[in-house]
Amino acid sequence: MNNKEKDNIKPNHYGGSEIDVIDFCQANNLDFMQGNVIKYITRYRKKNGLEDIRKAVEYINRILADEYPEYEAVVRSRGEISYEL
């Protein structure tokens, strides 16, 4: 495998940590949505900043909706999160 192929598989924005995100997710039996929360939060400073944080929040809101249907999370355009029963 050449360096270009390796960069596409494990780019720099996932590096710099002692723990690999995929290894962490597998070791903790995280599902797809939980894994994406971890992925976006651990890379936001090195890749897409606010966009990645908003993606993590979206996945958290989906988890809330699935696991706590009575607890609806609403993300407002100003970036505030309010929780309504």
C-alpha cells in the first residue's frame, strides 16, 4: 500500500490520539450513531470545526429520539439546544 492509499484510509484529521477511534468504538460495542458522535467530536478541531460539532449534535439528537421518544431535542439556528417534554 502506498502513502496516498494509506492517507485516504486513515487521514491526518484522525491522528494525533493515542486511541484509534474505530478501535475505541469496537471495544465499547458502539453502534453506528454512537460511533459517529465519537468520530465527529474527536476530529472537529482538525477538520471541519463547527460543521463536525453540528453533525455530532445531530447524531446525539437521533439517539435521544430513539431511546427517549418523550424527550424531543430541538437545535435552534443560533446553536442553542433546548429540550422539551
